[in-house]
Amino acid sequence: MLSGPLLSKIILFALPLAATSILQQLFNAVDTAVVGRFASSQAMAAVGSNTSIINLIIALFVGLSVGGNVVIASLIGRQKQDEIADAVHTAVVVALASGFILLAAGQLIAVPLLRMVKTPEDVIGLASLYLRIYFLGMPFIMFYNFGSAILRSKGDSSRPLYALITGGIVNVILNLILVIVFHLHVIGVAAATVTSNAISAGVIFRILHHETDFFRVEIRKLRVNRKHLVRMMRIGLPAGLQGIVFSLSNTVIQSGINDFGSMASAGSAAALNYEIVAYYFVAAFNQAAVTFTSQNFSAGKYGRCKSVFRITLVSSVIATAVFDYTVLFFRGPLLAVFTSDPEVYAFAAMRLFCVLAFQCMVNSYEISGSAMRGMGYSLTPTILMIFGTCVFRILWVLKFFPRFHTFRILLMVYPASWILTGLLVLPTYLVLRRKLFRQGDRMIGGARAFLPSEPGETDAGKKSNEPGETDTGQKKIE
């Protein structure tokens, strides 16, 4: 990541990552499709109603994996090989602890959360059953996410794809057997999901356990390194907080969708599958922006940081636009995969038109925010995105939507919030980048001691050197 042409490397990094996320969503969509075609629309609505809730609960802990990615990538850029192993094992401990916390939390608050989002009474029983079973697999989900982040930090985005394919194939087979043959409906798709997540996590563990370098994971070495944990939290917690508030705003929107009944919930769930797939192109280039920026920024290669931003932004816009407009053109057969009910189809088609036509605008703030996180600034984009995409959406649903109360007006909150957030985050990134690069150029060798601190820690806007380091951030030769 630190030398040579960037475009091909970013594409080769992002495409397997996009494929991983898209396949994961497609495997999850099998849950919705199988119950929609072979069970009932109520079962389909029950599975779809859980999407925003699941994202809400796991967002904080998945955000922490971003912190692990940035910290490990920065250590690579600074050539701190002796510290990489400690950071890797710290990330694994955080993953396992997070997974078991989520497992317990999911059992306790499943029904209250479903009632909070006004899940229709005719599906709340099935929805709570699905949610409780789903959360039994949270330790596996967290380990897979953190393990994948560890591999991505050194540029490996292919092997997490192989792990997901292995688990996903099992998911599809079990879905068909448990629902069609044994008529387990919601229980069947939930159990299949837990099993597939366990298999994917097992493959990731095997990969990490057999690494031959500093990334090798050994059970006897699992412990928390306080220094690396603090750095992961400093980057990851704001990202997780943003994810929580972002999911909360979508949960509020879901409550508005539920006002229109179970058919609207089912239609929204069907369309949402394609929206999420499109967003995974953005997420893939987000990860590329974070990882490539972190390594090059820590190495003092600021020109490459600018190139990383341009390439990831343009590539993500093109990928998102091509996918979105392809889905809109072929919306008929694509939505028929999930439902044959005309009323459900009508709601789904309206959501596609209101959202996908504008979704490429998401890149203006997502890529900018990821680039800032790669430079160590996580709180700044979080605050701006919380206001632009979360506070604004909640105000729209609570204040503007009740005046008109149409499905179309409710969904237009998405493009409106994307425009506002882009106007906030993109200029902030450009100003911050100019400031940091000027500071870096004035330092000896153009290198920084470590990830930059949030404003206010030191006069130079950077952390003090670690004990035993020179002004250039390099270890003294004993």
C-alpha cells in the first residue's frame, strides 16, 4: 500500500470486500426470500422488521473493528512489527467480549425493541423469535468482523470472502431444508443463519491461527494491551456511536413504515435488500480509504493520501450508480424474487425509486469521513454525520412527515439527509487535510509520531512521542 500504482491496488482490495458484503447480504436475503415464497408475507415481514434493530444493537461493536483496522494499519505504516501481535490479540479479545455481551442483550430486549419500532401485532411473535435465535450467533459474527478487519489492515480482503462463501453456502442449503422440508419457517432461517456465521468465524480463526507472521492468533496469547485498546477505542467508539445513532434514525423511519401495515413492512424489506447491496460498494471503498490512508499517512506519504481519496471517491460513485440504475431498470423481476403479492410489490417499487435514484450521493460524506478516520480523526466526522443523517431524519419523521403522512414523503428523508451531510463533511475533510499535511511537512522527515489526536491534545495537534522515541517517531538505536 505504500508504493507503486494505487488504482489497481485499491480496486483489487475493494472488489473482494464488496463481494464479501454483497454475498453476505444475498445470503441474508435468502432468509427473506425463502419465508416470503414458501411461508407467508407475515413471516417475511417478521424477518424484515428485525433488520434495523439488529443494525442498531451491533453498530457500536462493529465500529470498534474500524478502530482495530486503523491501529494495526498504522503500526504497519510505522513499521512497528513488534507491536502488531499485541494489537491483533487485543482486537480478538474485544471481539469475543462484544459478542457475548450482544448475545445476552438480545435475549433481554428483543420484544421491547420490536414494540419501540411499532412492529405490527400480527408479526411481533415471529419477529421476536427470529431475533432471539439470531443473537445466539453474535460471538461468531463479532469474531468474523474483527478477524476480517485484522486481515484487511495488511491488505488481505480475499480470504474473508472465502470464509463467507463457505458459511453462506451452508446458509442457503439449511434455509431450503429447514423451511421447505421441515416447515420451520422463522425458526429455520434463524437457525441456518447462526450455523453459517459459526462456520465463517471458524474459517477466519483457522486462517489467523496459521499465519506465519505477527498476525498469528494464539489462544494462550489472548490478552488486552491497554495502549492499543485505548487507541482502538479512540477511533472505534466514535464510529460505533455514529452507527448506533444512524441505526436509531433508521429505526425511527421503520416505525413510520410500520404505520402503513405489514404489507408496507414486507415491501420495504424486499427493496432494502438491494439498497444494502448498493451501499456495500460504498463500504468497500470506505475500508480501502481507511486502510490505505492510515498506512500512507503514518508513513508521511501525503501525496498518496490525496490520490487514495480521489480514487476511492470516484470509483465508489461509479460502482454505486451503475448498480442502482441497473436495479431500477430490472425492478420487476428483481422484486419478484421476494414476493408475488401486488400490494407488497407496489410498496417495494416506490421505495426503490425514492432511494436508489439518489444513493450515489452517500459517497460525498462516507469516503470523506473514512479518510478522516484513516488520519486518526474519528470524532469530527461522527459529529457531523450524526447531525446530518440522524438528527435531521428524526426531525423529518417526527415533524414533517405527520403533516403529509404518505409513504413517498417518508422515504424522501433519505436523499434530503444525504445532500445535507455531504455539504457538512466533504468541506470539513478538505480543510482538515490541508491543515494536517502542512503540519506534517514541517516535521522532520515528514513523519508523524502516531495517529493524530483530536484537536486540543498538543499545540501541534499530535500525540507526544512514545518513551524512547526520537522527534521523528523512530525508535532510538540502543
